[in-house]
Amino acid sequence: MDNSEKNQRRKFLDKGLKFGLAATIGGLGLSKLASKLKASPDTHSGDMIELMDTEGNIIQVDSSEVVEIEHDHDPVKKYNVREGDPNRKYVMVIDLAKCKNALACQSACNKHHYITGDNAWIKVYNMKDSKDTANYWMPVTCQHCDEPACVTVCPVDATFKRRDGLVLIDNERCIGCRFCMAACPYSIRVFNWSEPDQGEITMHMEHSEHHPAPEYAGTPSIKGTVDKCDFCPHTIKNNEPPHCVTACPNGVFYFGDKYEDTVTNGEETLRLSKLLEDKAGYRYMESLGTEPSVYYLPPTNRLVDFEDGLENYNEYQSVEKPE
């Protein structure tokens, strides 16, 4: 190989790497380049560079026809809808002493998220810690953990955690592997095995350039993907609590900002730290280290009788009680 040919080879490698035009990025077909050259002959710069076509042949192309491809490696910029509010840390408190299994929380959640059948995002369980202790009702939602195992195992970044603490799912990205369901110790995620029967859904949601706003409720469920409680980001955005909070007739659910140390159930607003201290608040499966954002108040000094909710419970067929 003479010096002239060697120099041409070096020029090809230099230009090819610089502009990122090779088989690894799909390349530009010879026919496409030829058509562009024929369509605009007056735009040629006269500076020819060598490229490889899809069949491995070396061709010469005018440099004016080559466009540098910029890759966006900034995940925050690309997924700006995933950012959330960095100045907030949303938390929920569930007072088990007030719950009588009215299921208004579940009905409201189903309605506003277009959920049907056993795919309800809120489960209310008939709990009994031992044979000698009393029964009580326990609503269970996504715990929106600060150390979420579901996010760690997701291979495609479909499950993600926002800076305000919300753990959400991008159904457009979800591939249905169900790793997140296996990793979640709270058994709260549901899988759309069949085409969701949601009828005509009219969505008034904000959309980003890249994704259909996964942090806003109301988007249809998708067959072959996972769903779960999302803490109603669409109401939070409007400075309103989630639908389960406003729908509950007994004030079971409190919602607020941990940074502000304030939670409300719509009727009363309390200091989060004082409420947890005075009522011996705790977190579900605390020992797992997932750092849940949902706190429970024990079912002491109950405001309602347990039997009041038995009628709803007998009609309520759902998944088995979590271990």
C-alpha cells in the first residue's frame, strides 16, 4: 500500500470516527446519499471524505452531506418529566384505628385512574396478628420507598424514583418482565395480563417531548405492563391530596410534606412528627431497609367497630393477604 493510499485510509478513519458514521449507528445508505447529492449539486463543498456503505464498500461523499450526530447523555434533561419537586418529600400516614373498610379509597382510586377488576391499586386487608388478638382493617398502597428494590431491579429504567419521593412507572418503557413485582416486598404491584377494559379514556394530561407524562394519572393501562399506586401526582401538582385521602369518609389517610412536617386528611392538619410520636407511628416491614414513605398508626382506641366493614369485605374478592 503506497503512502497516498495510506493517507486516504487514515483520513477515512479520522472522519468516520469524528462524525460517528459507521455501521454501529446504522450508517447512511448509498442510495440515500446519492439521492441527496443529485438533488442539491450546488451545495457541494468539494471536500470529499470516505465512508463505508451498508455492504462494506468504501465510497467518497462530499463533506457537506455529512451531519454530526449529537447524543444526549443527560438523563435529567431527557427525562425532565421524571424530576418531580426537589423541594418536597411526600409522605402518607394511615390511621388504622379509623378504618372500617368502607372502600371509598379504593373506589375513588379506581375511578380516577381507570382501574378495573382485581387490578385495584389499594388493597384493604382483614388483619389479625395472632389468634388471641382482635381483627383490624389495613389499607395497603405502594410504600414509595426511599430505597426502592423495584427501581434497582428494573432492567429498562421503567420504574423510577422522583426527587420528591414518588416511585412511578413509565408504561411506555415497561417490557413486562415483572422483576419489580418479585422485588417488591409489599405485593402491591399488579400486572395487566389481558387488554384492560377501560373504554374510551379522555386524557387531559401534560405530555413531554420524549414520553407521555408517566407521572400524571389517567393514562390507559397497557397489556403486558405493570401498574401500581402513584400517590396521584396530577392532584399533588395542583396542591391537592391524593384521591384516596379526599374520598375516605373516616379521615383514615393523611398526606403531606415531610420537609414541612405537616400532613392533612382534609379535615385536620397536623404536625407529622408529633402525630407519629403521640400515636406510636411505625412503618410496614421496617426491618427490610426500604425506607417507606407510608406510616401507620396502630389500631388502638378505635373510632369504629370492626364488624362495620365485614359486609364490604365479604363482597371484596382480591389477592391474598401479603406475607
